[in-house]
Amino acid sequence: MVAGCAEKGIPIEIVGSGSKRAVGRPIGNAMTITTASLRGVTLYEPSELVMSARAGTPLTAIEAELAARGQMLAFEPIDIGPATGAAHGTQTIGAVFATNLSGARRIHSGAARDHLLGVKGVNGRAELFQSGGRVMKNVTGYDVARGLSGSWGTLAVLTEVTFKVVPWPETAATVVYLNLPDNLAVELLCAAMAQPVEVSGAVHLQAPLAARLSHPGLKTMGKSVTALRLENFSGAVTARKQKLKEALRVYGKALELDHRETLEFWSELRRLSVLPHRQTLLWRISTKPTMAAKLVQAIKRYMPAEAFYDWAGGLVWLEVPATADAGTAEIRRAAAIHGGHATLIRAERSVRASVEVFQPLSPAIERLTRGLKAAFDPAGILNPGRMYANL
Amino acid sequence: MTTNNVLGVRMVLIDGEIVDIGGPYLDAEGYDFLALIVGSEGQSGIITEATVRILPKSESARPILLGFGSSAAASSCVAAIIASGIIPVAIEFMDKPAIAVAEAYAKAGYPLDVEALLIVEVEGSPEEVNRLLADIVEISKGFQPKVIEASTSPEHSARIWKGRKAAFGAIGRISDYYCMDGTIPLSKMQEVLAKISQICAGHGLKVANVFHAGDGNLHPLILYNANNEDEARRAELAGAEILKLCVSVGGCLTGEHGVGIEKRDLMGVQFTPADLAVQMRIKSVFDPQWLLNAGKVFPLEAVEMKEAPPESTHRAA
């Protein structure tokens, strides 16, 4: 099918479960390739911390199989389905790697791309290829697998992925600070990251977003919530919690979430439940943690905005009112001044068709980008225009 | 892996243009070019600056030395430690020939009556390290260890590491060696170690093994005399057979040192022509004329047959 489309120049939209179909620039009239029938775990070696699965395997099935052996995906893949109008818990493992959307534990354990050991796929030339493998250390040839992560199906259709898994930590706890303004909160998150306690989640929710949490204590406070997660065996968590609170004493009194509350709190953030689907726009901004609060402040001069800071401030989810141009110019200008790049995650189709959804590229990078696209997909048939116009 | 912690590079492209790829951010804008550049063995451009992620140093770290009656027991113990959920910062493996040479040189106090030695290091606060080492001792007991020696002081740690760190040099004092770098799935370790011995014996050569067992990255050291042309040739043949073995059990040709020139002709063992074409086109994106480290990574005959650089324009959607 790919060969036929390549010959005739017929665009193909690649769909797993469709959980992220409303993200990116709309793809025009296209044939659809679905990976939904490519299901099943093909390799799982718990003692080697490795799993392979066909690309269309639902993430929930993967995580259930891992949990049965006390293991998990360390990068805690985030589910943007609910925030963009799709059901939660439907995404496929192929899409997780194709979009490289990592969750809170990214700051401790690395991104989705860092756990991807190998792929099999089909490029736009209808060639079946593989890259990488199933072993933990591998520098044989180019790291094509990792290079495909985050390419949103514009370079190849993934058919199978092999990835690293890790054991669930024995226990987890969360230390929470209330009512800190953004700048102090980010300062606290950064100070926590510098402590030798292996913080595995560092977030700050502005008060209006904290009010959308389900934790009865936190949602009714009317205050911002700044939270740090610790994971390890229980003795270590207890000791590290004390050490952390001691180091952060100047930021005020800390609340604590126990193991069960911790699991709930962070799984809620994984589903972006504080950013439910609505008419507002949702931006995802990568920046230097130390610049995050200033960047949000700069954007707020132009528009109302509510922020969820993840990755100790390195990632900002920003909810802003819907406008025809999505505030693109102002947001990208603020990102350029403070350092960072911004992706429009949620907007009406017409808006996504008319503005740059992904960060515009410098001329040199754009040239490389077009070259890479042509190397994989010379006819330009795979998810054309999803990331950038005419690409 | 290095690549996990590289956030950005400044690079000079073949046409002289200077580009910044990535930056002090935890994810890429657009395609993940960093993934393709890191480990490309100088084939994509000249890197002049890098931005890397740094981590707070752990409070303390201590190793434990475990000696076993067989390589099989040591391999099984490695798998059991990893399966238990402990992720040590190092699990180093030495076989009997390597232990003997390292001990003779470094006098680290290694037992000479064991077939295999593991050095397992864990880190954390002193209490955490105690607990993890105690857990590892418990796990190791399932594999009849002949020696259990946990470090009790920084000096003790240094002594335990001394032999391992000196091993390559120590072996180099007694013989020339040809060092391989294949990676294998942990579950194949026993089988592969036995076959490596057979391969080397088949070529009339001795082999010592010192490697990173935690991630299955083998470093068989094939001992030979560099002044003897025939032995040198046999060492190379044995090396190639070992790497083919690694690939055949699901592993790869190189775990950390790269392909270079030496292993380029083995690439066809691990990759199909289509797999290689996909990689070679990426090289052409950065370097259409193939001027940068052109003789590395890819088999020469594949390079000769490569397609013309891709046209970077195509029909708009």
C-alpha cells in the first residue's frame, strides 16, 4: 500500500488508536494506515528489563503486563488524549515513542527516546527496516530508532518497538508546599533537584489548576501546589524526605502525601486531568527551568494564562484563551527571549491549519529537516504537513 | 548511555555553516537530530561545543566482591540481582584468566580459586548502601558464592576496584590482546562465554573476559603475539566470529566503542541492505559528498553502491 501511494503521491495518515489525532497540523485528504491490528507483546524478559511489542499494542495492555511482574515504563508516558478530546488510556505503544511525550519522571529517568532500544518500521519508500536491537548498550550504526522518536509518523510507520523497562520502586512519597508564587516555586524545584535524593517528579500547579486536582485536601485550598516525588525502598524514602524537607526549610511547612495518595496524584498528572478538554488553547513549552516563571510572566502581559510547570520548570503546560492566531507570535517571542520552544497542543482544526503548531525551525535546521524527510519519504506521503507545512 | 545526557551541540556542517542543535531543554524542537548525531562517529559534522545534563553526585558508593565456582553461577547471580529490582551502578565480571593476571599485577586480594568474580557497586546514603549490599549478599547466596567481601571503607573500595581497573593494562603486560565490544542479552551470557572459549581454542588462542555484566556488554580479550602474523590473523578471525555470535543471540557488534573501520565489514551481519541504506541516507543528509570520516561505519562496497543524495524537494501535500 505504501509503495502504491508513494508512486501516485497519495498522502497517508498513520493512526494507532487515534488518541493524538487532534494534535498537529491537519492532514488533508489522505488514505489511512492503522497500526491497530498490530497487537501483542512479542518479547518480555523481566530479568533483562526489556520488552518488545507490536506498534498498535495499547499502552494499558503493556503496563498491565509489566505491573504483573512489578515493572513499569520509567518515563511515565503522558496521555494527552483527554486534554485534546480523546478518551484516556487508549494510546498505543507505537504512538508513545513516535511522539516522545514523556511524563514527570523524565527528569529522573530520561525521556521515552532514552528507553527505546530498537524499532522495526516501513519508510515512505515502502522499505521494511530495523534499527537498534534488544540489548541495553548498542552503538552499532546510527541510532535510527531514537531518531524516529518525536517524528510524529512523518518519517516512517513503526511496526514494532523494543524498549527498556524498570522495576516499580518499593514505595513512593510526595512532599507538597502550598501557596508559593511561580518564581519561588521553580526556585524550590530546582533546589530540590540539586539534592542527592533522586527527586523523580517536580511540579508546580498554579492555584486555578490545583483546584482541579481530585485530592480533597489539595483541591479545596485555593492555593498553588508545588510537589516533589521521592521513590525508593521505604527506609530510603523516609530518610530522603527528611533530608529534602530540611534543605527546603526556608520555603515553609511541607505537607506529605503517603504512598497511595502519591500514586493517585502523579497518575492524575499523567492524564493531564488538571487540563481537561475545553475551548481554551493548550501550549507545551520547553525552557530552562530557571527561566520558566519569567517566561510565563512575559506571556501573561499579552494574555491570561494558567500554568502547570513540570520537569522542575523545564516544561510548561500553558492554558490560554482561544484566539484565531492562538497567541502564536507573543508566545514564541517570549520563548525566544527567555530561551525555549513552544508547541500548540490543543486548538481548533482551523487554527492548527493556519498557524505553526510546532516550533518554526532555523533555516539551517529546516534544510536538514527537509533532507531527513526526503531520505525516509521522498514522495512526501507519510503524515504530510503534520509537523510543518509542505513537509 | 552518553546519548541520554546530551541536550545540545554546536556543530560545523560540511559546507561550513555552524548550527546549534538542541539546547538546554529536555526535548527536541522538530526532529531529534541529536539522536542521529551522537554516536555517528564524526560522520555528520564537527562538534565544537556540547550541552550536557549533570546530576548531583550520590552521597556515597561502595562495592562488594563476589566469587563463584563457575561463570554460570556468576551469570545467574547477575540476572537475579537485576530481576530483584536493584539497579547497581556497576556489575563487573572477570573470569579466571583475567582474575589471575589482574591479581598478579594489582595485588587487590582477589581469590584465585574461583572461576568468576563479580564486583557490584551500589550508591546512595551510607544506610541505603548498607541495605542494598545486604540484599545483594542474600541474593548471591542462591548461587553458592565462594567469596563475599563487601567494602567497609573508602580504602577497601579502592582496593576492590584496583584489580578491575588495572585488568586491561595487566593483561597487556603479559600479552598483546585484541579486545572485542559486543553486547548480548543477559540470559545468553553463559552460552556465549562457553562459545567464546571454544572459538578462541579453535584458533589456538587464549581468551580472558573482563566486562560490564549488568548491561551484557562483553569485552573478551583475545591473547596473541602481534609479531606473529599468523597469530594476529587468527585473533582477527576469532574476534569476527565472536561478534557474529553476539549478533546471532540477539546482541550487537559494539556496545560502547563504535564501529569505526575495524567492524565496518561486519555491519552486514547485523543489518540488511535496506537497514544500511536507511542509515547511509542519513549520512547523505548531513554530508552529501561523503567527505567526513567516509571510510567508517559502513562496508565499503555498500558505500560504493549507495544512491545519489536525496532530492530535498518533493511534491507538496
